[in-house]
Amino acid sequence: MHALSAAYGRRLPCPGTAGRRIATQRFPEGGYSVIERKPRLSFWQIWNMCFGFLGIQFGFALQNANVSRIFQTLGADMEQVPGLWIAAPLTGLLVQPVVGYLSDRTWTPLGRRRPYFLAGAVLATLALFFMPHSPALWIAAGMLWILDASINISMEPFRAFVGDQLPQEQRASGYAMQSFFIGVGAIVASLLPKAGVANTAGPGEVPDTVRYAFYVGGVVLLGAIGWTVLRTREYPPEDLARFEQAESPEPAPVMASVPGPLPALAWLVAGLGLAALIAANGWDRMLYVLAGMAAAYGVLLLVARVLPAGSMLPAIAADLRAMPRTMRRLAVVQFFSWFALFAMWIYTTAAVAGTHFGSNDPTSAAYNEGANWVGVLFAAYNGFAAVAAIAIPWLAARIGLRGTHVLNLCLGALGLLSFLWVRDPQWLLLSMVGVGFAWASILSLPYAMLSDSLPAAKMGVYMGIFNFFIVIPQLVAASLLGFLLRALFGGQPLWALALGGASLVLAAACVLAVPRTAEARA
């Protein structure tokens, strides 16, 4: 692509260009051409395109605040809960790159991304209706798998949707708007079990508070995503290609190749070797997840090498190898950030119920009171995230996206670490201020920095691949945290939150390695 002139982004008085944004392109041999830039959208257009995230977060918030409770109600002990949660991140690992790859190649009367929004919303609504009626633990685990897969079908295209629709200078605001709706949706969803109906039930039965919360969540999820589907439109692929000429993203190799057989065999041998070590030493069986991940990656690379070039699996493997530099650096940031979040989601209920309410018995009134207070805490951090989402574009304009993200991650670390010394559960609301700012930042700023480095034709698949670095740390947390707590901290779930705080500190340090070229305009 030829370099843009200093007149980049300037409005030119060309015939037929009224209201359109224009860039000039200078050619080495002399002369200029005019390139149309992606139009800026109004506040309400951004509002409509992000409104579906209100529903998506309803589903996630109900899942995060109540699924551990459902598992324990159906007979799972604390050591089993992380393993049962593996279904959620593993589903995202499989679903998001596939949906991203397919949506990049989709064009229908409904658009490019919106068919996936709608299909995922219908499936997620059905899963929310049925999950609290699970008669057995294994059925509840299966319903979690279905629910998470359905939400991921809707969520992945939403990330690419912002990159498709907004010019570079508005993307930070677009992702911050998504964070705002995530916060608002989670506030209400987390508080739904406090609706005033029965909060306890017999052994093996889910309380009515949880049942009704899931019913309301299903309706809201479908309605919010339906609003976005009906109230937005999409640029066809040829328009996106034209706009990309004016935005000049960080270049990525056009023709990438699948890694050779040696890396694939190395991953496979490493996975099998780790599994042998776990078996020989009698280590925690959850560590087999790590071994399985390494071996499975090696197998997938080997399979990709024998499939026809250009088919889905080889294409995803090649794009993974050809990630832009900004994306590689942000992947490390995401790893430590999401490890911390997953530790919080898994262990906060047990930590608060046991430490602050004095009960580890899921059938007791004290435990359920603690579980409900966790719902309030989760609502609180999402409320603070909604406030932070309003402040983030303002902060980013003054100290940059990197500086804003470092600040917010450090606030989140302080919030999680404070669980070690705060004993009054009411004061944990103050801890949630820092967590809320970190949550809003994690949901917006990495995507704003990332989207400017991606080619428009691969926005979906790269957003899906970026999800690997959300899912992998969650799988690591689910497989490793239980082992670490027993080996180092006497099985006390409170220390999982402390490990999460330390992980956020590492994430903040890694942000400083992200290239300054990723400093998008807020």
C-alpha cells in the first residue's frame, strides 16, 4: 500500500463527496488519488451496534455468579468445581476462531456478523431456560457447555463488528460502549437471585431465585441481541476493502504457511511426556488438562498439514503463525489478565462464604447468604465497570491506551489482594471498585489496540484467535489453581484471589511491551 500523504483524513471538496470522509494517496511516480475513509458513526449508532452486549453479559453474569452454586447443589465438592468449569473456556477455544473464520467469509441479506449474533442468541436463551432444571451434575455440566458455546457464537462476531463498522479513532469508544453494556447487564443479572422468592431448596434442587433469574436472563439476552440485529447495518466486503486502503493497518503476511512437522511433534511429545509425569508422580488429575492441551495442539498442527491448503484448519493455523507483532504482545497481557479473572469467578463464592460468612456447607443458610453477597459484589464491580467505561475514552485521550490499561490493571490487582485483609464483607464493595476498573479496561482497551493492527478481511478470524489468549489462561487456572491451593495454601480459596491479584500486576507490566503504534485515538 502506498504511503498516505500528510492530508490523511482531510475533507476534500470533491464532487459527490459531501458528508464522506476522504484521504489522499500520493504515488511514487507523482500525482494523487482520492480514497474514501470509513464514516464516523453517531453516538446512537454506536449505542445500537453495542446494545446486544447487554444480553450477552446477562448470560455470562448469571453463569459466573450461579454455576458453581448449581454444581455444589447437585453434589459437586470444591475440588470438582474447577474441572466442571473447564467446559466454558474450552468451548470458547473451539468455537470463536471457527465462527470468526466463517463470518469473515459470510455475506447474506442479514449481513456478515449478524446471522451469528441471532443464531447464538436463540441457542443461549434455550440453554438458560433449561440449565436450572438439570436433574444431575453431569447434565448441568453439559448445559454449561451448550450455554457457553451459544454465547460465544454471538460474542465473537461482536468484537469484529466494532472493527468492521468504526474508523480507527472511534474504536476505543466503541469497545468502551461494549464495556458499559457489559457492566449494566451484569449489575442487573447478578442481583436477579435477590428477587424475593425462595432462596433455599431441598438437597439436589436449585432454589427458585436462581431459576427465575435464568428465565429473565434468557428473555433479555434474546431481546437485546435482536435489537442490534434489527437496528444496525453492515458494510459489504468490497466497501471494507476500500476503507482499509485509507486506514493502513499494521501489515500481516498475506500468504502464511502451516508450521512444519517438527513443532507439531514437539508439542505432541511435550503433552504426552507431561501426562506420563503426572501419572508417575500421582499429581492432581486436573493437570492432565495442560498435558491434553499441548498434545492436542500438536495433533491439530499435524492434521492441518495434510488437509488441502486454504481449508479452515490450515488457514487458522497459518494465521496463528502470522499474528501481527502488536497482537503477540497483547496476547501475553491477556493471558495474565484472564487468569486473574477466572480465579476470581471460580473461588470468590467459596472464599467469601467460608471466610466472611463462616460456612462451607452449600445447604446452609449462611453459605447461601454468602453466595448471594457474592452476587452483590459481582454486580458492584460491573457497576463500577460501567462508570469506568465512560471514563476510559477520556483517560485514553490524556495518558494513552497503554497508560490507561496499566493504571486500571493495577487498580484491579489492589482490589483482589485486599481480600486478604478485609474481613467485613461490606467493605469488600470498596475492593470491587478496582476490580471494576480493571474489568472495563480488559474488555475494551486490548481490542482497541488490536483492531488497528488487523487486516479488515481477517478481522473475524484474528479476533477469534485472540480469544485463545483468554481461554488458555482460564484452562490453566481451572487445571492448576486447585493443585496450587492444596500444595501451598492448605486448600484455602481466599489465596486464589491473591494469586489473581499478582497475575494482574504481571499483566500491567507486560502492557509496557506493547508497541506504541498500537496507541489508537480514543
